[in-house]
Amino acid sequence: HVPSSIGCNELLVALKKSDMRVEFKQVFDGIREKKGFGMNVWGYNICIHAFGFWGDLGTSLSLYREMKVSVGPDLCTYNSLIHVLCFFGKVKDALVVYEELKGSGHEPDKFTYRIMIQGCCKSYRIEDAARIFNEMQYNGFIPDTVVYSSLLDGMFKARKVTDACQLFEK
């Protein structure tokens, strides 16, 4: 019997929310062994997010590569992977995924921009953060308090006090 993807996805979400890592991995391994079972976009996204935030970046990246040749990543996939990479300080890799997102036919959303700006600022990549901030505004997104606070914090950390004051005034 081949399990339903919706049922498996619901189970994986419940296990992730309960932080049941061992059980999550057992279910994941079990469904991967089933012949005839193909993961859908939602299932890939759940697993990429869960494994990533549990520190298993290798599995997350492997699933992402697999997904690119099977069902194709969606905006949620890109945002999850970018978030995980930024969370673990791999902002250079997140920038690569961000560029892949823009070339994939999907467009960044307010969450993509926020994640990228926060990640860049936390890792002192102020020029990248400013570039993404400008792109965000150019594409019609209005920065929120979190974005402005991240930029200000990054500028102060990078000792760009004048730039921070100008941004604050703006």
C-alpha cells in the first residue's frame, strides 16, 4: 500500500511541531523507501525546513537538489532554504539561492527580502543588504519596522553611523 502524500505531510508537520526528530526521521526514511511514493512540493518543503532548522543542512540541500529535477521548488522552498542558510550564518550560500530564485520564474516576496536583509546585516554584509533593500523598494515592497531595524543595526555594527542616521531620518 502506498501512503497518501497529504497524510504523510500532515504527520511530518505534526512531528516537526512536536520536535520529535527521531520519529520524523523514521517516517521520512519509511516513505522514501516506499516504491511508487513520490514526495510533492509540500512534503519537500516540510522536510527541507525541518532538517535545516535541526542543523542537518546536508539533507536539506540534498532534498533541494532532488526537488529541482523532480517537482520543482516553489517560493516557499526558496524562502525556507534561504532562512535556514541565514540562520546558520551561511549568507553567501543564501545569496546564491536568492539569485537562483530570481532566475527560476518566481519573484521574491516580502518574506524573502526580510530574511535576506536580516541575514546580510547579521553577517556584516551591509552592501548586499543595501542592494537587496533597494531592490525590495524598486519592486514595490514597503519595508517594515523589522527591515529598517535590521538595516540600522547592521549599519551600526559596520560603523556606518552616518549612513544609519540618514536611513533613520528617511
